[in-house]
Amino acid sequence: MKLIIGIVRPEKFPDVREALWKEQVHMMTVVDVRGCGQQKGYLEEYRGVIEEVTLHRKVMLLIAVNESYVKKTVDAICGGARSNGGKIGDGKIFVLPLEDCMRIRTGENGVSAIGGESKEASAAKERKK
């Protein structure tokens, strides 16, 4: 199991979501965040006051997947988030090991708790029989 954290531009989120849905990745948590990387800051004028903006609006996706979905999830996020020609600020993707997962409603844990159809979930169902 892996936890995929994707940080993308807010305006690219609809494209990312569409790409994920095409790959049958429907379960995700989405959070509005602020951050900075290579983009650094820019100057903005608001009501006559010039202010330096160093934290940019971003959208963070948290997606827990079974091993067989890692590559297609990462590829979908990359494909949906990349601007024409690729630009600084398009985002980042982090893939972390996920030790365990528990579905509160049923008490299931591990690969079957993540849900969806995958080789790992099917194998877990067979073991329970």
C-alpha cells in the first residue's frame, strides 16, 4: 500500500481529477493549501498597498492506493497537472509507504480497506474465504 500526495495548481485540479477518474482512481481527499517552492514570491497590489506574496495557492490530493495502482495514479496526476511545456509551479508528487489502513465502518484493514478493484484486494478477499 502507498500514500500518494500530489500538490498541483488549483486551475489544473479539474484536469487531474478527470485523468484520475479515467484510471478508475475515485477515492481521494482534497485540501486547499498554500506553499512555495522554486516559484518564490511575486508582488501584488491590493487597495493601493504593494505586498509580497510568498505562499501560493495549491491543491493537495491525498490518495491511498494498492501497489498495482501506484504507477497509473502518478501518471494521471502528472498528465493532468503539467502545463503546456511544463513550468515551475506545476507541482510535486510524493509516494510514501503506507503501513496500514482501516475502514471505520466495517473494521476492515489493509488492502481491502482501501477499496476499489485491484489484484491485492481480490487476493485479500480470497484469503478470507
